[in-house]
Amino acid sequence: MQLAISLPTSSTSHFFPHRRVNPNLRSRRFPGPRSSSEEPYNRTNQTGVIIIGAGLAGLAAATRLTSEKIPFLLLEASDGVGGRVRTDIVDGYFLDRGFQIFITAYPEAKKLLDYEKLDLQRFYAGAKVFYGGEFHTVADPLRHLWDSVSSLTNPIGSVVDKGLIALTRARVLIKSNEEILNSGVEVPTIDLLRKIGFSDEILDRFFRPFFGGIFFDRELETTSKLFDFIFRCLALGENTLPAMGIGEIPNQLAAKLPANSVMLNTRVASIEYPNGSDSDPPTVKLQDGSVLKAEIGVIVAVEQPEVDKLLVGIKEPVMIKPARSTICLYFTAEPNQIPVQDPVLFLNGTKTGIINNMFFATNVARTYAPPGKALVSVSLIGLFEDRSDDDLASEVIRELSGWFGESSVTSWKHLKTYRIPFAQPNQCPPTDLVKSPRIGSGLYLCGDYMTSATFDGALVSGRRAVEVLLRVKGLVK
């Protein structure tokens, strides 16, 4: 089955006063009138596919459509691409919106991203855990053998615990990513770790702060499938940050899309089936009252709370569990006020305090601060709605003074605080990490809540949504 889309030839300014549609975006499958780049841009309220949301999932969907030469519009309500994966530049500092680490072994990411151009800066393969008034090293034995050997007798866990880590590594490496994520067997991560035989000491002092910082879930109620997937990726890859901030990941994807196919500052008000019938793809109504039509389909690639708002009357709410929340605080310092130079993640192995993890961003990527300056990133789990930003910053400084000494920490200056109510979807069991993206005629969903709550999950979900759409329309086998 083949479809032909004829794109109208009047000006786009009525629908997108600040953004323009590229009239040269055409398809072998969907021929339309051609126009030279010198001719005025034309008005159209119709295209092949409309994607709502330019986070990683939406960008992955757009990338897949681009590879098939299918015309699309990618609508984004904010002023930039990336969704939760963005970097702000404040006074010359690169501030990622929340604590985020990119693992190089993510399988989908390896297909889509140019790692060399991202200029990935590596973390130490392990962590330093604050416990008992001092720091103790937990190291990857395959990358830091002697550090690992010397840490065998530290109080973060027993020698048996550290042997069990090696066995857990071997267990996840003999499985494929698909076997892990598609498995019908799952329990909360904490139950899996206890079943393996880990002691309470290593659970409280390492696993809760380390994986709690990844899942934004210190209770480790997140599905064991996600734990196994992340553990496998950690074993095969490295923890990194792009030199110019985590936002370079979506920026790189967006740069490969056709000119003017991404419409920023374009908020969608609603998605509706004309006359209440779902025999055709739905229409997309913008906040300014404009109505857009997609001849092939609409892909919704926004966060769960926004999905529920857009699909009122079309689908039951998709967000049925409380979201994972976090707060990230940034501090500036002089280089001589930074007590360590290692690119390592520091974990709170105690049961006290509000900090979960922190690191010196400029130890990992020097580019995160202006010359002669240092940047500190501190992460909390939860929203602390009863505490002001100033109160939290003061408490963090007091707490870190106990870690590194007052002489270093009290001179740090609070730069910015990010409160992120929806940092990740809640993926406690039971889960379905291979949900069907199709929810109606010409209507598809994608996002990390559809697969795994990771960078890779978001990318996979965007690709899958397009592939299902194309199969339904008979455009691919």
C-alpha cells in the first residue's frame, strides 16, 4: 500500500509565525510540489507525520522518519530540544538540568550518536562512599584492579559481598538486553539483591545511594529488569558526560534533521478525532487556535503527565504511579577549594543527611566552568517541598563540610537549584517495558515510560513508534 501526500503551497506564517516549514522536504513515497530555497515559504496545515515533543523519544522518531524520507513536523513547546536532557549556560557554567550520566554501552545510542563528536569525558569506574566519617572506595576490578583489591576489607561490604558483585556482573552479561527487558520475571530491585545474598551493609552503604541516584529511588523498589539492564550497561561501558553538557546529545540528533522540521515555542493544546470518529488520524490543535493535520499519523512524545492532558477523552491516564523526583544544586568554587581532583562520584553511605550523591563536575569535564573556576553538583532524591532553595543550599553546605572540611566547603557559592518533579517514570513492578505504541487510528505514543526509564529506552521508544506506524500503513514489511 502506498499513500501520496500533496503538501499545499501557501505561506506557513499563519500557523507558525516564528518557525518555517521546509518546502523542499519531500519523499519518494509522498511526492509533492517542489519549491526552490529562494522562493517564499508557504502556508500549510498538513504534513505526513506530526510528532509532539522534542525530547529524546521525539528526536529518535524524527530521525527514523528522516531515514525513510517521510515528511514530518516536530512540535516542541519550549525554546529548545531535549526535554529533560538539557544543559543551561549560566555565567559561563554548563548546568545539566539534574544529575545525568551517559553510559557508552547503551545499545540504541551507539547506533544513533557520534561519540567522538560528543567528546565524552569519563568518570572513574567506581565510587567513593562516605561512611564512618571518611571515604571508602568501591572500584570496578576489571578497570581498577589494585583499587578493588585494596578495598576488599573496607566497611562498605564484606568480601563475600564483593564476590557477589562479580557474580552478578557475570549473570547479566550472559543475557542479551532483549532477554533482560522482555523477561516476564521481575521483582523490586531490593528483593533481587537480598535474594542474591548481599548484606544489609552493602545495600545501605552502596546500592541504595548508587542505584538510588540512577533510579531516583533510594528504597530500590524499581523493577529488577531495569537494574539488570543498567548493571549490564555499566559492565560493558563507561560513565561519561559530553564535554559541552548533556544537552549535546539531543542537539546532535536535532542537527541531523531536515531544515525547519523542528518547531520550537509551539505548544499543542489538544489532540482530537474529527467528528468523534477515529477512522482517520487525529488533528492537532495548537494553543494559538491553529489546527494541523497529519496524513499518516501523530506521535505523542511528551512526558507522562502531559500525555494524560493531551489525550483526555481518547485514552485512560497512562500515569498511574507517582513519578520519581529529584533536586540538583550547583555551587561554584575556586580550584584550590576543591579537596580532590579525581573524576569520581561521591555517595552518601550513611543513613543521615539529605544528600544522596555529588561530584565535582569540572573534575570530569573541565569545560563545565569558565577558566580558573570549578563547579560542584549535588543531588537529592525527592522534592523537599517544605524547604526553600536557600534552606536546602545551606543544609548541603553544612553536610558537605562534614565530608570535606569547613575550610574548603564554606567558601562555595550557591549558583542554581533545579527542582525536577518528573525526573523519571515510576517503574516499580509490575511493568511492561515493551508496550505497544499504537493507541488508536493514526495515534502513537513514545517515551521512556513505554520502555526502560533510561536515555536508551527513550531512543528505542521513538524508533519503535515509527516502525509500528509504518507497518500499520503498509509502508514497510
